[in-house]
Amino acid sequence: MLADLVSDGDVVVLSGAGLSTESGIPDYRGETGRRRRAEPMTYQAFTGSEAARRRYWARSHLGWRHIARARPNAGHRAVAELQRRGLLAGIITQNVDGLQQAAGADGVIELHGALDRVVCLSCGERTPRGRLEERLRDANPGWEARAGAINPDGDAVLGDEAVEAFRVAGCERCGGPLKPDVIFFGENVPPGRVRDCYALTERAGALLVLGSSLTVLSGYRFVRHAAGHGVPVAIVNRGATRGDEHALVTLDAPLGATLGALLGELAA
């Protein structure tokens, strides 16, 4: 049934953190998520407290090394191959790790932004994350810490003593506070980006959800929108999802193996 839907083309992929777990990046709500207790940073806490920003950047400076080392897995490569075969009308990702693009996919809508950029909250300038990492290393000579765990957004679990010793770098242009160019919990996705995703899903031949529990409205709304426009929905995820009732096909299965088998069926 899944192969039949995809073979008709014009498929829109909506991917979540479960697509990246096979690359070693944990998710928030799947099997790896249940083994962790740390709560993600919220937009309100980050913007409202200098101490919260120091805590975030200390932990993220450490966790970024893990994210930057991650490589695309079989699932990412399969999505890119589906696009190369002309079967996809678009790709929307809720992930901020850039692995779908690293696998060769083009025109990916990054619903929640990307960790490889930072933005100044005062002047709005966007700069590469690599440049900030250099400045943070220069500002913290001899700073050493060990991460207790890594979260999907690159936030490492870190002790208070290491956080207090960390020095944060401001915007090079205006000195303002820097934020990763991602949508934090409690922050709204830019309206234009949301409209683009709505338009894409309502024109789709099918919506294929990969590795998302759809617990957060940010992604779930597109499943609901597609179903409301008569677009068939297929979901591949480990465990049940909030969107299962809207789906024509649901598969509780590992992403890499399932998508690899799908490519084989389509080539037969």
C-alpha cells in the first residue's frame, strides 16, 4: 500500500526526529526520549534571562560537537533518492540537524530552523554557527566539561559549576544576545513558512510522515490539513502517533530499513 501511494508521485515528506535517531541523535518522545529527563529550553526562558542564555550556550557549545559529527543515515538517503527519482513534490522537516540536506535533498523547508546558523536578537543578523563556535572557544580557554546526555536540539546535560564558568559571546555587529536560528518551544514558526507548508500539503498527491509522533501542533496541523483536503496520509514511525486517525497507512517500523525496502519495491 505504501509503495502504491509513493509510486503515484507528488509526495510531500514531513520528517521528524525519529528519522535522525539512526544517526545517533536522540528524539524527544520516542525510545531515546523516554530515557532522558532534561526539559528543552523555552523561548520565554531564553529571552528573559541572561542566566538561561549562559546555561543554553554552555550546554549547546558542548552538544554541538555531537550534532556536527552526525552523518545522514539510510532513511535520509532514501528520502533524497525518492526526490532524485522525481517522486517528491516537497520535503518539510521538523529537524534542525541539517542531515536531510547533507544526504543530498534539495529545497527542504526547515520548519523549525537549523542549528548551523545563529541569529542576533537585537539586530537580526544571521551568521554561521561555526564562526560562533570559534569565538566561544576563544572566550573560554581551558574550559572543559563532560556531557551527561545529548538532546535532539544539541543541548547537553551539564553540571551547574561548568555552566557558571562559561562565558557567552554576543553579536559581532551590535553586541546583542545570540540565539540559534531554530524555533524554541513556546516560539511561533514564521507565518510565511507555515503558509508554504499548508500550500504544499494541500496540493500533494500524498503526505508521507517519517519519524514524528506529531504530538506538537507544529507538525500535526499539516497532517490534519492534508486529510481535510482529501490527500492520503501515510505514517512510518516507531510507536503510535497523534495523526494515526487521519492516516490511510500506518507502519510501526524502523525508518532506515522500511525506506530501503520501499526503494526496492519501487525499482521492481
